[in-house]
Amino acid sequence: MRGLRIIAVVVASAALTSASLAQGALSTQGFGYPPGQLSSRVLATGGGLTEFDYDTPINPAAIGLAGEPRLYLQYEPEFRKLTNGSATSSTITARFPVVSVLVPAGSHATFGVSVSTFLDRSSATATTRTLDVAGTNATITENNRVIGSINDIRFAAGWAPNQKLQFGLGGHVFTGQNKDFFSQTFPDTLKFTAITQTSTLGFTGYGVSAGVLVRASRVLGFGLSALKGGNITARASGDTVVSEAKIPDRISAGLSYEGIPGSSISAHVSHETWSRMNGLGGPLGAAAADAWDSGLGLEAIGPKIADRQTILRLGARYRTLPYEAAGDKVKELSFAAGLGAQFFQNRAAFDFGVERAARSPNASSLSALSERSYIFSFGLHVRP
């Protein structure tokens, strides 16, 4: 018995490294999944309104004409299903991806603070398999749970000298941690010893952003913004510096057309240099890769429900994710829809969006691997 216990420990320990990298979802490989920092309204338009939305912390110029103090809270659960040939696994991740507060300073300027999810690596998997340990078939259950994210804390100021032009500046602090819990257990605890391991990695980084909005005419608007990333540091328990890299640079642009009465059509495109994060090292899995993000959306006045005017939204989005699988890109195509309505004499507003995303690697060696996801987004705006 003692020999079997020792062998089991050795076999399980050898499997520990590869098992800890199995995230149970294609989207949480590498440094994590980027939700996009989109409000519920923008998510429902496929990201088309990214450059123009008060509550989406991408373009700081967007807050220039906020007008009144406002608080925004968002809840966003995601239901994922990973398919690899005939095998499937499902995970659920609950996020609070955007929280923001805006405070006007006079009629032409606004200050804002927001906290948004930059990268999310939270996941949980459970796998049961049979091992031959010294001639004995042993059933082993492996549980891997990761609680991790990097958040973007933005301090922004927006200024609008007139209704046609807006400017904005933002300072960013990126902070968070990844905590990995791994265990292997056996039904027969007399012969085999369970194994547990916990590791923690903390992150701190900095960046600055700037943006501009131009309303070329009554029906046409342009938005442009950029983020310049500074250093990001990874620290292990005990505040030991493990590695350093750079926050990705981003440049993005948007277009909004409001020439159709009661509706608007918007488009957005951005590029982020995620490869700048590769200096943090490889223990987190797939290498970081530069990524494109594009979206197209429609927002229109909908029917009245319970005497409340509704806003209907539709959108489509295509992007590459910020890591590689088998040396090639991972792509995501999604379609979204949603609605919004105001309450309490227009002092509160509620937005709902749902997104159906399909993710798959370009690598031919991973052709059997795919992921399908439903994301439900709930946003609440409150004004005094």
C-alpha cells in the first residue's frame, strides 16, 4: 500500500503542470479573455457605439457632454460550451465588467472614474479519468479552478467646447491577480494520497489614453481614441517580482450615422498590440498575439411597453482573441441584440443585451475544437 501511495503521488504530480493549463474554455487561455469593456448598450450593438458611449471606458472624449451626474452598474454572466470532437464541457462565469461614475464640472467638462474588466481568466473544470498505477486501475478526479482578472481603473476628463467637438484624456491603473486552485483526489484514500496546490500571481500596470469626437454634421459623427500602455509587473506571493512587460497599445475609430429618423447606424474598429505582454512569461499558457476588433450596430426607437418607450438594438462583431492556439490566431464571431428603457421620470434607465459568440482556432490541427457562448448583459444607469 505504501508503494502505491508513493507512485500515485509521483504520477499525479507529473500531470499537474499540464492539467493546471487546461482552462476548460478556449476563451480563457493565455492571459485571459477580454470582454471588451463594453456597456450593455454597446454590447447589444456589436461594439458599434464604442467610441460614443458614456459608460464604455474606451474613448474619454465621450463623457464630455454627459450633462448630469450618473452612476452605472453592469452585471454580465457568460455560459460557455467547449467542444473537442465528441467531448464537451460547460462553464459559467459571472462578471461585473463595468462600474462608472460621472460628475460634470460646469456645462462643458465632465470628470469620471470607472472600473472595468480588462482580462478575465476565471474558470472551473472537473475531469474524471482512470490511471494504471503499479498494475492497479485507479480513478482520479482532477479539479482546476481559476479566479483571476486584470482590471482597468480609469480616471478620465472630457471637455466639449461646443456641440460638434469633444476631447478627452484618461489615466489608467491596471491591477488584479490570478489565483489557481488545483486538486487530484482518489476514491480509495487508503491506497492513494490526494494532491492540492494553490498559486497566486498579482499584476500592476499603467497607461494613458486620449480621444476626440467630431460631429461633422447633424447626422454624422466620427470618433478616434488611443491607449498607450506602460509597464505591467507580475508578482508572486511575498511581493516577489516574477516578470515585467508592457500594457498593450490600442488605437480605435468609430462612425455614427443618424440620417434615418429615430435610428442610428454605427461601426467600430480597433487594433491592440497584445504581444507586448509576452514578457510576463509563458506559465499562463498560449502566447499573446496582436488582435483586431470590429463591429457594426443598429439602434432604433422601439414600441412602448407598459407606457415606457423602448430602444431596440442589433449588432454583429468579429475579432481575433489576444493569444495563439497551436501557433495560429483564435477568432470570434458574434451576433447581439438588446433593448433599453427609462424609469422614474427618466432618472433611471435599464439596458439589456444578449450576445451569441462562436470561437474557433485557425490552426488545422485544432479543427475539432470550438466554443459557443451566450453572454447576458444587464446595465443600470442612475441619475440624481
